[in-house]
Amino acid sequence: MQFELALTLLIIGLAFVLIWVPIIIRTNRDIHPRALFTLFFAEMWERFSYYGMRAILTLYMAKVLFIDMGDDIARTKAIGIYGAYTAMVYLFPVLGGLVADKVFGFRKAILWGGALMALGHFTLALAGIPALEEIVLIFYLGLSLIIVGNGYFKPNISSFLGEFYAKDDSRKDAAFSIFYMGVNVGSLLATLTCGYVAERINWHLGFGLAGIGMIFGLIVFWSAIKDNRFEDKGLAPDPEAACKPWFAGLSQNNVVYLGSLLFLPIVIFFLDLDTVLSSVLSVASLAILGYFVYYAFTAKDKAEGQRLLVVAVLFFFHAVFWALFEQAGSSLTLFAERNVDRMVMGQEIPASQFQSLNPLFVIIFAPVLSWLWLRLNKAKREPSTPMKFVLGLSQLALGFVVIVLGAKFFANDGLVPMFFLAICYIPQGS
Amino acid sequence: MVTKLSPGKIVGFVMGAWFLSISLANSMAGQIGKLTESSSSGGGELSMMESLNQYSSTYLTWGVMVVFGAAFLLLLMVPTLRKWMNGIH
């Protein structure tokens, strides 16, 4: 069999995970409730589907879906839609959290969200059937299903984990670290696998693989419910009330189901008009910041007001950080595709696989960093939250310095050695 | 962090707003990312060299200068912010 580098990377990633995950579980098995490990795997698979799809999304749009419009326009459109997609992914959890609190309970919200996400991934895969390939609307529908589904799944699985620990339980922080390890493991595996399958075999198979990942996540979660592993937690707050007619003859449950579907066309609208979405979000942000300032100056408790001002200031810097950090999935991936020399031993590494560097570095550095914060904390020298933001921003900027230097001084015929791209991801990971 | 800093009455609202800041950021990431594509192209395809320059100048302006600028600005504000946090770390 011929040696293939991209596949080798995938196998190395898989081996790494197969060693790493059992170690985590074995060392924590007796300390934590079993639900943690169930939720770990459910979330791992859900993130596998989410990040696997995201890894290939920009490239698919730029190289396949919009290619008829010309390279330049296809890339610009891909970056715009990717931005609108991720923006809305972060918007819907607010709604999904509310629905779980008031109507569904965590279990039902997670199942409903997971089902929508799986449906979305398979819709993207379906667009691979030749007759459907040209229909952009099907592609948008797939994306919007994932956006709305993620809104129900993501916030609620995290909150659900919190239910298994008392408020002041000292194991809680450790539990969430383990849980986030699941997130990054899923993301690492996904970017390697879906990236490989999509770029080397078939794009739609890549999307389908993401959908299969989501189905695994649902099976993990569902079988835990059947085994009664969640005890009495995460049930609907008032199941009977949720089934009774509530609005225009519809029960609360049905209003949520119907409402979720009604959001799909709205999401599709904003996917297509990403600049409009940017304006809407900017205005909304300004309004909220204005309200914070107003609240702060009229607050009776002066300390409370000042603290809220801190949130308002950090809101802005937080946004600056993410706006540049999130170049990874869009413009940096296209940069890797076009202007990075990805040849190793006569073979080219798929551009999408570079996105696995971020979760890899997080997996490696997160324990180091939390150990460092803990030690500094004990020595009463842990940096304050604003100071941590300063550090994060500086590291991000350093990552870009590396790329710019690589492009200015080390490029050959417009190709930057991939070493520079890999290095740029290191500070981003921490 | 956000929960500790927000007034008890509106903590849910502030958390929602925090999500909005990531959402806004991602949407802006799209607008910034578009700058890496030629704005002046008359439909012509960029050469490898031109596209490399476009990437590095965009990343220099936004990734390096704006982000370092923001870091520096925030650094200047740290003492004030710490005072405003009133004992919360």
C-alpha cells in the first residue's frame, strides 16, 4: 500500500486520542459521577460533527459551491457566509438555554438540538447528489438546521453537567476541565478525519461523516437516559403544563418545535446577507453597552455599577480578540490553501488539517496553563482578569507577527513555509 | 468571571450579552477576512505574489497592529479596571 501522509496524520491523531482519553477516564473514574463520562462522549461526538463540518466549510464554498462565480468572488462569499454562520451559532444558545429552563428541561433540549444538527449535516451531505448540487438553498438549509440545533444542544449540555455537582462542590472545576477535554478531542479528530475525507475523497462524504458523528453523540446520550444514568436530573420543569394548549391552541412544546422551524428562513436570510447581520449585531451591541453604562451610572450600589462597567469594557476587547482569532477557520484556511507550501516528503497536507493544530495545542497547553494559574493563585500572584485579556491579545498578535514575517522574508514564489503557519497556532492555542 | 461581575438582578441578561460579543466578533471576522481578498480586482485573478501581499498586509494591519494596539490600550486601563472590580479578581 502506498504511503499517504494525510492519512498518516489522521492515524497519529487517532492513536493520540486512544491513549489520552482512557488515561483521563481511568484516573478520574472513582472521583466523579458517571454522568460526567456520558456527557464527555456525547459532547465529544457533537463537537466532532460541528468542527468536522466547520473545517471543510470555507474550502467547500470557495472551491466547489461558488466556484462558477470566479475564484475571487467565491472566496469572498465563503468568508462572509462563514462569518455569518459562526456569528449565529453563538446567538442561538441564548434562546436554547431559555427554552430548556422554562419548557423542555435539559434532556429534551439536548435531544431536540442534536436531532436538528444531525439533520443539518445530512442535508449538506445530500447536496452531493448531482441533481441537487446546484441548489444553494439546500446548502443554506443544512447550515441553518445546524445553527438552530446547536442553540439547543451546546449551552444545555454544559449546564446539565453542572446539575450533577453541588454549587460549592470542589470537584466542579475539574469536571469541566475534563468535559472541555472532550470538546477538544472531538475537534482534533474531526478536523483530521473530515478534512481528509472531504478533500481527498468527496466533500459530501465529509459532511456525511460529521452527521454520523452527531448520531453517535445522540446514541450515547439516549442510551444513558434509557439506563437511567441521569437519575432525576434534566427533566422538564413542568411536563404537564408544557403539553397543555398554551398559545393559539398549541402547547408550549409545540410552540417551541414550530418556532424552531420558523427561525430557519430567518437564518437563511442572514446567511446570504452577512453584511446586514454585521450591522444588526453592531447596533444591538451598542444598545446593550449603552444600557450597561446607563445602569452603571444610575445604580444605587456604586461598586455594582463599576463592576458592570468592567464587563462593558471587556465586552469590546473580547470581541476584538475573537474577531481575529476566528480568522483560523476562514481566511487563514484559504491562506493555507493558496499561499502555504504544504509539501512534505513529496506529498501535500490538506489545508483543512491545519485547523487541527488549535485543538492539539489546547489539549497540550490547557493543563499546563491551569496548573500555572493555580500555582500563581496560591502565591497570590495570579493575573487579574483584565490582565489575562492583555496576555491573550498579545499572544494572538504574536501569532500574526509570525505569519507576516514568514510572508515577508521567507516566502518562495509566493509560498510561505508551513512551519510559520504551524507556529502561529501555538500562541493561539494557549 | 462575567457572572461574578454582573449585578444579581440582571446576571442572565449580561451572560446573554457576553454571547453577543462573540457573535459580533465572528460576524466582524467575516468582514475583516474579506479584506484578504482583493478589493480592487477588476475581475482579474491575483497572482500568487499579489495574493500573498494581500494576506500579509491585512494580517499586519488587523492581526498585528490593531490587536497589539488593543492589548496596549487595555494594559493602560488595567489599574482602573482593577479598582472598579471592587475586590473581585
